[in-house]
Amino acid sequence: MKEPLISVIIINYKKPDDSIFSIKSVINQGYKDCEAILIDDDSPDDSLKKIRRVFAKIKFPNVKIIGLKKALGRAAWNEGMKRAQGDIFLLLDADMYLTKNFLKLLSKKF
């Protein structure tokens, strides 16, 4: 049986280092059927530029980085869900990260 596709949607607002760590925790899961979608909630600093620069160097095709033109707060997750392809959505703040095998354990619950 095929594993479900999990979409991990992360909101960033002025926390580029936390967001980078959070996305890397998704990449390092080893769970193949996942995508990471980072929504920058119109950060007034250089967060979006910094995050894009880091992930331009990492070859992980299932990372999407989207910059909003207007801050939406928690509603920014809706923008991520519109773009997500997954069967399961996991919503994270920038300062949250996944522990080892989290996605595999999550998929088993479904």
C-alpha cells in the first residue's frame, strides 16, 4: 500500500533561522512522500531572501517557498493548503520542528 502524501505547511514571520531549521527537519525525515511548503507572511526583514538563498543550494524538489504580499497571520496556512498536494496536512509555526520518524509515525495513524 502506498504511503499517504503529507504536506507540511510552515508559516514564517521574521524567523528565517527557525524556518530553515524547521524545513530541514522535514527533509531529514527520510519519509519520501512529503512536501514542505513555507509561507512567508510578508516579513518586513530579509527573511524570504535568506530562506530562498539557503534552499536554492539544497536539492529537495518538494520544498515550495511562497512569499505573501500582505500579512495574513494564521490565515497564511490557508494559502499553503491551497497549494498543497497532500492527503494529510501538518501545520507548523516557524519555531516548530519534527523529531525523528515523526512523519512515518503520523502516516501510520491514517
